[in-house]
Amino acid sequence: MDYLEYKIGVPRLILIIGDITKQVTYAIVNAANNELAPGGGVSGAIHRVAGPLLWEECKKLGGCLTGEAKLTKGYNLPAKFVIHTVGPVYSGKPKDKVNLANAYRNSLELALDHNIKSVSFPSISTGIYGYPVKEASEIAISTIIEFLEEYPKIERVRMVLHNMEDFTVYVSTARGMLIKKGLLKPETLV
Ligand code: APR
């Protein structure tokens, strides 16, 4: 199983194993750095597929603070837009949680402001920035669920996990939270 879909009221939260650059949603989210420079990981992959015009546009944006988000076009990507957000470099301090939640929330707010109805996220900060996946998944999933409950105009949010290990962690977190909220009955678990 590499795809799960949960209803959060009308909107859907989808967990999938895959490559963010291949997602056909209105926007994909980039796990960027403060300079919005191409870098490695997700960011390197997105810039490679989008082509050099993405970096040209990024250069004009004046960087991005940790926890904030900026919008560009998607160029050669299947997605029409890229939302660039900067997660925290993991330090183990309480501010990490705030910054990571802000990265998800500000990305979703930017989508809402631009009438973007479907968004794909990678697992922000859990690669080069070293955030433990379990802790990061709790912040990612709770922030997304709360946002969709408040703003059902966003129809679909995909969490695109790069491997089975991360997928399993995110699925377990999502199930736990949805059962607690009464949005998923334990007997309907798959
Ligand atoms: N699709 C989906 N997920 C991917 C992909 C991909 N193509 N490539 C990597 N990942 C996963 C990684 O396995 C990791 O779990 O995305 C997660 C985030 O990893 P990073 O890209 O390293 O992002 P982050 O930890 O936020 O570090 C950001 O990395 O590329 C630089 O410029 C970027 O300095 C910034 C830093």
C-alpha cells in the first residue's frame, strides 16, 4: 500500500510514496533554504525539473525567512505553481516546532490567497535539516488537518513521502490523530 486518502470534512488528506516533482497538483511545496537557491534534496530536484527560469524568478524574491512562504510559477513542472517554504534546521529547541508549523500553515495560506485548490508537500526539514521524522510528522499532520477544518476551500493536500519508512511513520501519525478527532473509526482502518 503506497497511497492512503482521508476525508477531513469535504477536503482530502492524501499520503503517498512518490516524487514531489511528478505530482499533478496546482502547487507543489519546495523545502527551500533562506536564499531560495537550488540546493540539494527536494529543492535540487524541483529546480532540475522546473528549469533555469525558476532560479531566475527566485533570485528576485529577496529570500525567505524560516517559517515563511513565497510563490513562483512551476515552469516545466506538471504543477502550475511552486510554494517555497523554509523549515527549521533541527536544534531540539521549542522554536523548531513553531517554525515547522509556520512553514506548513503559511504555505497553505499562500495557496488559499491564490485560489490554489490542491497542494503537494514533501516532508519539510526531515532531510538535510535533520528534523526527526516522527516529531515532524505530528506537526505536519496536525497543522494540515487544522487548516483544512478551518478552510475547506483547499480540496486536496498530499503529503508526498520519499520512502516506505517515512510513509509508515506519517500513516501512523495521521491515523492516531484522526481517530482522536473522531474523523476515522478504528474498525475502518486500512
Ligand atoms: N520527492 C519527495 N521527497 C523527496 C524528494 C523528492 N524528489 N527528494 C528528497 N525527498 C525527501 C527527503 O528524503 C526528506 O525526507 O524530502 C525530505 C526533505 O529533505 P530535504 O530536501 O533535505 O529538505 P530539508 O530537510 O527541509 O532541508 C532543506 O536542503 O536542498 C536543501 O536548499 C535546501 O538547504 C535546504 C535544505
